[in-house]
Amino acid sequence: MSLYLSFTQYNIISSPIFIGLENFQQILRDEVFRQSAKVSLLYVLMTVPTC
């Protein structure tokens, strides 16, 4: 269900509207998301090898 909803514009009140990859394009243009992804990747690269 989550995968299906990721391709839609959805809120609790109305039915989901299919918008394809628009959600993914929007998140990749978001500077806050990109910075968070970089920090998360750096954290994983620094901590996983030490386990």
C-alpha cells in the first residue's frame, strides 16, 4: 500500500490521485532532503564498519 501511495497525491479526505513519479522528482529537488541523505550516508559509512 505504501508503494502505491508513493505514486499518488493523497490525503485522508479524498481518494488518491495518481501522479506518477512527481513525488520522487520533488523530493530529489529538495535541498533539506539531499542534506539529510548525505548526513545519513556519512553516518552509515562511519559506524557500520566498526560493528
